[in-house]
Amino acid sequence: MNKHITLLVILLTICSSASLAQSDAVEKALNQYNSALTVDAANQFFVLLDREEFTEEKIHFSPQVPADSVRQQVWYWASEWFYDQQDYNQGKDYGLKALKLYHDASESKADCLNLLGCIYVRLGDFKNAATYAKQCLDIDMASGDHDRISSSMNTLAGIYMAAHQADEAEKLIVQAIEHADLAKNPARKAVLLGTASEIYHSLTQEEKALDYAQQAYDLEQKLGRSLPAAYRLDQKASALMGLKRYEEAEKALREAIPVMREQGDLHSLAIASNHMGTCLIWQKRNEEAFPFFREAADLLVKMGDPVNEMYSRRGLCLSLWESNPDSARSELNRFNFLKDSLYSSESAEALARLNAEFGNDQLTMENEQVRNARTRDRIIAVALLLLLAAAAWWVIRRQRQRQQQHINKLVREIELLKAESEAARAAMASISQADITDAEEALPDEEPVPTIVGVTENVFLTRVIDFVNDHLEQGDFGLENMAEHFAMSISTLRRRLQDATGVSPKSYIQAIQMQRACNLLDSGMQIADVAMQCGFTEPGSFTRTFKRVLGLTPSQYRARA
């Protein structure tokens, strides 16, 4: 495992247990801003997002910033937050509020439009999804940025595919892959290849679908991205089922589903569970299929995704037909209701009109009123609160029992990380200067993101690590100084680091700090001195960061033996 992937695993594992409380804190801060509409309340909201490493850069407003600009940013990032939390209705509401405050065709507006397109796909509203995605593409086409163009084309292709217009989706995805090649972005291309696999699966061109899924999976493996690799296995399984190679499909899904569950991607888990259930149905293993469809349906109802819920209901009907006919008929009624409501003639006509206007620069935005959020039954809410309180008590009790096990596991992971880091540096030392020179010459100096593989990736990441370690004591190890050192723009550096590591630059730099901190603590150095040598101006800040990332204080880490 690459050392930057080990770092990512450690960070994600440690932070997952506190995610519920952190989410509540973010939503509370957002509600406070909506009540006060002050700059201070907005800044507090972004402080929490920064602690979650949700934004790549700190966002802070001075009192002189116009109120509309503050509201626009708060509501846009609120939409991103709820989309990430898979609360699509909340994400839609905040995205629409933010969109009204953009007054020019900027990249920021395109980001908001793209986000709304993705949200409406999750909600099964393809008409609005295509409208917003098309407007985003218009802005990106005008910018000439190949990476952005490929991304917005991918979104629009996915919408047409979900709306059963795979022929139009195919045209888009072919163009999108061409733009991704021009942008030299392997991570983007992996996503596009995955979309292409789904499109050709829709067109029943299964050999082609399988080939694209395999290419996408190989790229994700090379990039060291475990969760996206699981997505590609799911796409590969769909093609294999189309080829009636059910045992191979089942094997791919059994590898993908645990990764999705561990990483907390419940929406992808639900879709993959639908596929697993279908795979088992084809093998006449109906009883085994039932729990997969059941879990998928329950998840999709909570997320408000009627499109994929429809397939869950159909699967439940098939898996129950012989053992429980009454329940099977109930699921069939729900399936028919969803089918009738989703594929109305009005929706089909709207999509056909959007398709005819694809090459036209003028696309009228639909001014539909935001649907009111569904009210919750107060009795159920009280019951849920009581249940959550009981669950919280149980979790606290369990956490105390498992704390020592967690610390021991963490220590083993940190020691493994140290060993891998030394091995990686030794491997780099064995590379000849000629190899390094050739790799550097292959990297372009301009803005497009380079393809970073093999020696080039190792050279780049090793120099990033060296730069951070060399500048920690002086405190000038941030992206701005790093970009100046490497003679590139901040945006290019950020994209290169993101593509090479799979995590945000802030997370990667922080991981380097924590690795150095562990080495210095093991050497017996005083905690105050460790803090200074790791780029912290005062020990208290170092202790808080160390505990948040690693789950124990520097003193606890040192005394672990």
C-alpha cells in the first residue's frame, strides 16, 4: 500500500466515530446563520467546515463583504454539505437559494449549476437535472477549460442515461473522454470510463461496457483510490450480468459492497445491493437475494431516490413471489406506483425538448417553486430522539471498553506507516538521476494537470514531503509558498496533489505533520519542542490537532507502551 493511501486510511478510520456529532454541529451553525444573517455567524459556519476539511481553503469574511456575497457562499456550501450527507432535499433547497445570488456566468455559478444537476438526478427529477447541467456546460464550454468541460459533459451524459436516452448519452461521453485526455487528468478519465460503461450497458453492448469498466478499475487501482475502485467493480458486475457471467459478477460485487459499507457511501451501497440481489435472482437464489433488496429499498426511501427504489421494489416482489405472495403483491403495487409517477409523458417531452436544444446557447431556466420539505410526525420524532439517546449511551459505554484496543491498533498502523515511509524513501534513492530527469522533462510547465504515474509520481510526492518537512519550523509550508517553490500556480499544485494522493492537500500536509510528530515523540523530545518542529506556534494547538487526527493526546501516545 502506498504511504499516502495508508495515511488516508488512518485519517478516515479515526475520524468516522465522531461524524454524527460533527454533522449536528455544522447544521446548528447553519441554522444560527439563517436566523442572524451576520458575518460572524457565517464565519463560524466556515470554521466548522474547515475543521471537517470540507473546504480546501479557509473561508473568512470581513465586515465589508456585501451581504449577498456572504449568503451566496454560505448557502452554496450548505448545499454541498447536505449533498455529501445524502440529504438531497436540503441540498436542493440551499442550492436554489444560492443560485439566485449569482449574477454572472462565472466558474462559481457553473459549480452551483452542476451541483443542482447532480442533486436532481438523485431525486429522480431528470427534467430539472438536465436543465441545470446544460447551463453549467454552456459556461464551461465558453471557458475552454477541458477538465471542467469533461466534468459537466459527464454529468449531462449521466442524466440522459438515467432518463433512458442512452444514445444521446453516448455522444456526450465520447466527447467528454476526449476533453479529459486533453486535460491529462487520469482521475477524471477513470470517472468518465465508468460512465461510459454504464451507458453501453444501457445500450446492451456488454462487451464494450465490460472493457470500459475494466479500464476504469485499472486506473483507480493505479491511483490507489479504493472507494472509486469499488464503483468500477459494480459497473463491471453490471456488464458481466448482461453477458450472463453471474458468478464473476457476484464475485465483483462481494468485493465492492464491503468497501462501500466501510466508507459510508450508503447511496452507492444501495445501488450495488440492488445489483447483487438481481445477480442472485438470475441464479435462482431468491431467498439470498431478499436481504440485499430489503436493505437497498430502506436506504433509498430515506434518501428520497424513487428511481432506484423502483428497482428495489421489483426485486423484492420477485424474491418474495413464492414464499410470501401477499408481501410480493404489496411490493409490486409500490413498484407500479413509482413507475407511473416517474415516467410521465410530461417528463419525457421535457427531456426530448432539451435534447433538441442541446446545441443552442439559449436555454430557458425553469422557474419552479421549491417543493416544501415533508413534515415529520412529532410522535415519531420524540421516539427517535429517545432511541438516539439510548444509542448514544450505549456507544459511549462501548467506546470506553474498546478505547485501549483502538489505541493499540492505531499504534500498529503508525509504526507500519513509518516503515513504509522509510521503504519508499529507500526505493527513491535507488532510482537513477537519469530516470528522475526523464520524468521531470515529461511534466508540462503549463496549467493542465499532468498524468502522474510511476517515477514521476514518486518524485513529485517525495519532493512535496521534503518541502513540508524542511519548512515546518519556519511555518512557511503552505500551498502558496510550495507553489512558488515548484514554480507553478496554486490551482495546478492543488490539482496535482489531489490526483496523486486521492486526498485534499490540507489533509496530506497534516498527515506529514502528524507522522513527523510521532517520530519526534518516540525520540523523547519535549512536547512543546515537537509542536514547534511540526509547524505549530503553541503547544495547545498542536495537542488539539494531534488528538483530533489520531484519537489520543501526545502524552497518551508517548505512554502507550
